[in-house]
Amino acid sequence: MKGRQRTATDLIAQAATNGYKRGAHKEQDKIRDREKHVEKIRINQDGILRRYIA
């Protein structure tokens, strides 16, 4: 059984409490093909797309 779908506001609040810093890994993210297409990332992207398409 799945839990409830969290809203964008809930996700932003959780990220802030966990110490998320926007742009902290910007230089690493610019590196091409670094850890390309990891399965965990695909699953997370599918969840995000479902949230915005619905």
C-alpha cells in the first residue's frame, strides 16, 4: 500500500529542514555523462512526472 502523494510545498519544506542548498553541486552537475542514467534517478523522475501530469 502506498502512502499519500506529497505536495510540492511539503517537499520544499522537507528539503529546507534537511539543509538543502540550491546550486551547491553546480560544478559537478556540469560534467557530461557522469553517472549517466542511474536506475534510482529514472524512478524518481517518473514520480515527479506523474505528480505534474496528473
